[in-house]
Amino acid sequence: MKRKSLLLFILLSLFCLHVCAQTDTVGVADSAARATPLRSIHHHKPFNGTLKHGLPLVAASALSINVDDNIRELRFTGAHSFHTKVDNVSQFIPLATQLSLRTVGYRGRSDTWGKMLLSDAIGMGLMAGFVYVGKTTFARLRPDMTAANSYPSGHTATAFASATLLHLEYGERCPWISMVGYTMASLTGLSRIANNRHWASDVLCGAAVGIFAAEMGYWISDLLFRSPTGYNYSITQRQEGTLQSAAITVAAGNRHIRQLIHEGNTVVERADAFGVTLAASCHPSFARWMRFGTLLNVSTEKLHLRDGGRPAKTYVAPAISVGLSVGAHWRPWSSASVWGTFVPSVLIPTDFTREEGETEEMSFELHRRSGFQPIFRVGMAQELTNRMGVEVFVGYQLGRAQYHLHKKVRSQTIVLDKTSAPYRGWDLGIGLQLYPFRD
């Protein structure tokens, strides 16, 4: 495990160096060819806007307490036996990447090793203190009932502190480094939920604590070294425009697919389900009215199966779809936009299990095959600050899903039927929108 982890962050460091070197080279050649004017990007004091970064996550943590049980149910349906120890290592990978880049001579924000290490030490120390105080103060029971120290998530706080330290040191020179760091931190947080070690609200609060502590570390270091100014790099206006339009959306909502499937004496009824959406989008500089992005949608699919006059049995499974989005947006006001997208997505195949709490052995087995699921969505986004906004949307998905119904008879499994049913319905959601590359 240690060798794999060491190899992982070494490869990650080399990848970041390669991508940033390519970006620098292409940017210079591209700007020289088109004679596009350059805009200087100066480093700002890390403490500027710290509360704007952390408070939205704290607010999201407080609001998500009401849906912690729904998210845990979603985890149970999709990964009830999932367990990994990777998050014990992945929380430190962004910080290890920062140290590795400095070791190989890649110039960052700090003038000296001492200043960077002091920023790291202060940031990580503050993070550890905040986490300890939170765990002892709230004494919240973990979802697996093993201990009363769930809030906030220490692993997530460590991961986001590491990612923020990496971002503050190298992010303005190469935004891809920040993207890799925060992606690793996000995966660490998600793994804590998948491992059934933390509630979703624990993870959101841990992310806020990590970001706040890391930025405090650089702010205090700047005061001590009296050198808050950093490097001065340039990017083209075209590159800057595309980056600043990038948005990451985390939304929650309800999916309404109520349809009956009749097969002889067997009736299968779909039920409404809670879902979470993670989306990333941007507006390319060559066509500001266009909207491109990716989408990951995770929800719970519940099927109530009635066989003749017997009591209904409930089966659950994760409904996971991934796809690319393309559409258009319009800004009728300076801080608000209206958009519409088409998302050709793929529904991931899965097996159904009995609903949590039902101990009776399954006499039926249900399987859902993969399928093509076009999704149409329209929504509105309102910017609250330069870094954060809210978004509401409504969507409709089309397509069909193929179900395989099996029945256990003694030691044999008999295929009762294979049926294809419409997979259509509405979804409604509201979420938080983040703009990571704005000044």
C-alpha cells in the first residue's frame, strides 16, 4: 500500500509538471501567433475572501443534516459492502504533491522553503485544532455507530487543507494543479461517506475547516515574513475568460418516475427517489452563449414488487447516470442567468437488493441493464458572490430500461422474464454553484 501511494503522488506530480509546461509553451506560442494582449495575474493575500469560501460549505453542512439519512440510504443501495483504506493515504497526496514539486525545483508562490513549510505547519496545525474542538464539542455518533466523534470529518479536513495549501502555492501558476488537488480531496470526502464512517454534513463541514485553516496558515505566514506579494504570471484573455466562466454545481433533489410494470400476476411499481447531482460547466470564449459540461447523477431507485395477493416487497438499487452536456445560456441580468442543456447520458447497470431493515430472504432477484438516457434540463443560476451562487433546475429524462426478473426455487434460479420498460420522469433540484477560477 505504501509503495502504491508513493508511486501515485510521484506520478501525479510529474503529470502536473507536464501539463503546466505544455500550457506555458502553448500559451506563449498561441499568444504570439494571434498577438492577443496579455493580462497579468497577481497573487492576492490568501486571507482575502476566506470566509466567502468556508461559510457556504458550513451553511451547506447545516442544511444537509436534514437529508443525511437519505444520503446514507443512497450509500446503502449502491455500496452497502464497500470498504477501503485508500482515504487514509489520499488525504495527504495534495500536500505531498506540493512538497514534491518544490523538491524538483518547480517555482511556486513562496520565496523560500522556510516560508512554504511554515505556511503548511500553521495551516495543518490550525486544522487539527479545529477538528479536535468540533469532535469533542458536538460528540456526534458516526453512521456505523462505532464512536461519537463524527462531526466534522478529520480525513476530509486534512484532504482539503492539503489541497488548499497546494492551490495557494501553485494554483495561480497552473490551475490544473488546483483541479487535481481538489479532485483528490473531494474523492477522499466521498470515500468517507461510502465507507459509512461519516455523514454527508460531516464531510461538508470538514471541507470548510480544511480550506479555512490552510488559508489562515498562508495569511499568518505572509504577516510574519512581511512579503505577501508573490509571482506574476500571465495568461491570454481568451484562456482567462474560459477559466473564469467555469462552474461546479452540487445539487440535491427528487426524481419522479412513477410507472407500473405488469408481467402476469407480478406488478412492479417505481417510487419517487432522492438524488444528488454533480456537474461542471463552462462557456467557451469563442461562443459565450454556449454551455458545455459533464454531469454525474446518483439517486435511489425503489421498486415495490407485488406477486399475486402476497404483501409487497421493496427492492432498492442505485440509479447512476453519467454524460456530457451541451446547451445554451442567457444572462438577462448581470448576476443571473437562464440556461438549457441536453445531456446524452448512460444509465449504469446494477443489481437490486432488499430494502434496509427487511431480513426476509429474497425470493426474487431483479437486475437492471445499462441503457441510453437522454436528459433535458432548464434552470436558473443566481450569483451571490464572486465565488458562489445558487442554482435551481427542472429536467425530464427519456429512454428505456431493461429489467431481468429471476426467482429462486430451492437451489435453482429460474428466469421469469426479461422486460423493457419506459424510464421516463421529472427531476427537480436545487444546489450550490461554485466558481473556482475567478479573481
